[in-house]
Amino acid sequence: MEIKRKIYQNLCEWKKSANGTKALMIEGARRIGKSTVAEEFGKKEYKSYILIDFNKASKKVKNLFDELTNLDVFFQSLSLEYNTRLYKRESLIIFDEIQKFPKAREAIKYLVADGRYDYLETGSLISIRENVESITIPSEERKIRMYPLSFEEFADYFDEGILLEYIVECFEKREPLERSMHNKAMRLFKEYILVGGMPQAVLAYKNGGRDFAAADTEKRDILALYRDDIKKAARRYNSKVSAIFENIPAYLSTHEKKIVLSEIDSGATFDKYDEPLFWLDDSMICNLCYKCNDPNVGFALNKNESAVKCYLGDTGLLVSLAFSENELAENNLYKQIMDGKLSINQGMIYENAIAQMITEKGKKLYFYTRYNENKHRNDIEIDFMLSNDSKTKFRIMPIEVKSAKNYSTVSLNEFNKVYHQRISESYVVHPKNLSVVDGIIKIPPYMFFAAF
């Protein structure tokens, strides 16, 4: 059984709506399955396709992009090189790993204008400044972002489509799942956060008979690739990027979970780290969450760039980054997390998973804190805030993430009191079944995807 990706439907919609007038660029981090879904799309939806992998493309193929004045010769050469016949308006040409050869991306303008074929681009770290500063970005290019497998995709791959439908139905009715179904869904969600959404890890886990160690091996290979990308792509500031990346588990293990630059460099300031943070965010390796100083108006207008949390783009990778292979084995951490008995670090894993879910839905991440001078501490701490994006009827959806079954909602209650005119719905994500208490909707993490 192949892994079904939601983005496939978006590709079909692009083919129908663009009708050859726009190329489509799939942006995403390394190893999330961009090439796989692009090639599958070419096989199923076109009479023929050519995939040009610029990691492997010959010098002869690359030289074709030096002279595009005669497109008849260009296409003939491609057809011969890849032994594939091209059909007008029935063939797809895929530029894979296009960040390795920006000249091909620039050529999209002329190729789309020619109108003979459709063009799909895939790449990692492709919008980083170093990769595009020497070319003209084509206006004939539409972009779409791709992420690691979502919880829904993971569940579907394990033949739990009926369970997903039941979860959505219960959420819409604001009813808890039947107890055994709740336990089953929680177990599946814990598997998801431990394995993550990187396709190779998911495949290894399933093919290995639900073997966490097999998935971990794949994830550590991916982390090694990320470290290599950091060394190669962020030459001017790779040590700063690396320091932030390696310290993500440490930051998320603290109470406030914010990046503390002084732990990296005693003289560090955020204006010196704006490019490293931009790199991590733009590469889609990480998801940045900024503090909003005043939630009364648009979040972006009150973004505090000196208060930021950094979540890993895939929660399964976070688990492998946070714990060594020996720690996982010797302390039996997989069992502890599956049994809900991990006393430390479980909070950061759950919170990272919710951040991943929000990002996958195309939303920016924001949090809120209020410092109380009299108490000398924060008296309000909201993990995430979503909005309805309305300019005239702006509404806020505060979200708190709790990994333990026993907790307090004092902070959320105070936030709702202060901003009651702006609140649409308030959520607590917790390990227990769905309930609604004093207007606060409390849902298990496996249900969060249905909330927005």
C-alpha cells in the first residue's frame, strides 16, 4: 500500500485550473516525499513524463538550458536523453531538486510561454537567498508547500480511515469517543509522534512490524542530511544555525520554551541571529513561533521578534534529536511515552506535534505571555493563538497544550477574561477524552486536526 498524500489532490487541481499557464513549485524540507509524489502524479495523470533530477543530471542536459532560442531542439534533446516521447498538452516535465540548478528555474518563463507541456518543480531550501540571488524568479510559477505526513495521512496509511471519520464526527457533535476508541486513537497518535511523518521512517516502521528502532535509524540519517545542509548552505552563519538547531530539545524542555541566545553566545542579540533564524524557518526544517505583544489586533502587527520558540518541522525527528540511541534503548523511552509515564520531555513532544499540525494547515505560529510585576512572573501563558484572519471581525482562538491528565486552566481563564470580546473558541489539548468545561473545549491531541 502506497502512502497517500493530501497534496496529490492539490496537484490535480493545479493541472485543471492552470491549464499550462503556470508551473507549480513544490517547496519543502528534505526527505518529505516531494519527488515521490511528483513522479506518481506524472505516472497517473499524464500520457508521459520526464523527471530531471538535478542531483544526477548530466552536463549534456544542463547545457541545454544555455540556449533556449530553439525549443524544438531543446525538447527533442530531452526526449532522446530520457528515452521518452513527449505529447503536446499531455506530458509533464519535472525539474527535481531544482535548487541545485537555478538556471532551470529561470527557464520556466520561456517554457511555460511555449505552452506545449506542463512543468512541476520540486526542491529543498529553494527560497533561501543564496539559491535565487543570481536569477530572475519567474512570475509564471505558482508555489505550494509540502510537509511531513500529517496525523491523518499516517492514520490512513495504517488503515484507520474509519477511525478518522469517527473522530471528526465526535468533534462536530462535541461528544467524546467511546472509551475503547479513545484509547485506540491515543495509541495511534503516540505512535505518530514517536515515528513522525518522514516517509522513510514511516515505511521502515510499518515494514518492520511497528519497529520504533527501524524508524529511528531512518530519522538519524535524515538528521545527518540536515546537518550537512546547514554546513553547506548557510556558509556565512552556519555555526549559529547549527547551535540553534542542536539546542532545540534543550529550549523546548524549559518552562518557557523560548530560544535563549545567551546560552549559545554571551554577547548574542536577536538582530545578529535574524538570518540564522530566517534560514531555519525558510528551509522548513523548523517552525518558528513568535510572541504577539497585543492579541487585540492582528498578530503579525504585534510580533515580538526577540521572543521566539523554535519547533522542529517533524516531531518524530525531535524525538531522535532529543534522545541518543542508547537513551532510547536503555531507558525504554518508547514504552514510557506509549504508556504515558514519561515524566520529563513529554510536554515538549506534544507541543511540537501541535505546532506541526498548525503549520501544516498553513497557519503562522504565535504565543502570548503577560508578565505580572507584583508576582514577578508570568501570570498568563498561552502556548498558541490562532485567528480567523478577518480584517473587520477579528477573533482569537487561544490554545493550551497539556501532556498530563491533571492540570490547571488558570492562565487560559485569565486570558479569556482579558480578551473576552475577541475570543471565538478556547481549547485545551490534553490526553483525556473530549469535554466542554466552562466554555473551554478540551480535546485529545488526535482530534486537533478537526478543530480548524
